[in-house]
Amino acid sequence: MNQPHATSPWTRLEQVYLIERDAGLLCRILGLYAARGIDVLAADYAYAAQDVMTLKVSAAGDGADAAETLRVLVEKAASLVGVIAAAMQPPARHRPIPLSAACESAPA
């Protein structure tokens, strides 16, 4: 995975999936990101019910092109057997903190 440049702002684009409890399905969804070269910042899953789980994926992106690519990806993932629902979350702006600044503010 490529990390965003430490001084440039980037957008964290989040997608949420409600899927059947199936590790293979989870891997197929994450494989869609890899196939398109999308940098996944985080992927969290939790059990929502006995046979249902939620998957929340955070991807780095900036601009309309990244948002459109992820919108198409969510539509593709929603068509997979076992996906109950898929949605995009509103983008959140983040400015990474340089490691040197984080170390300076840490308590001794």
C-alpha cells in the first residue's frame, strides 16, 4: 500500500457493507479494491447478527475520480451473492501528523 504524502491533505473515503457471514465473500470484496489499485487504509468487520456481519472499508482518495471509482466499486460489490447492502459514507478530510511532531508532543 502506498501511504499519502505526510504534508498533503487526503480524503478518507469509507464504504460500509452488510454481508452474510462468509470469509470468502469478505476476501472477494477486498479483492475488488486490490484489483483496482485502491489503497485501503483500514478494514474493520464485526458480527451484526448470527449469520450477518458488517464490513467497513476506509480507502485513501482525493478528487472526483477516486470517489467515482469507489462508487462503481460499491455497486459492483453490491451485486455479489451474499451482499445484503452496500453504501458510501460522506468523505472525511484528514491531514496526517508528521511522525516528528507526534513524537514531540508525546508525554515523557
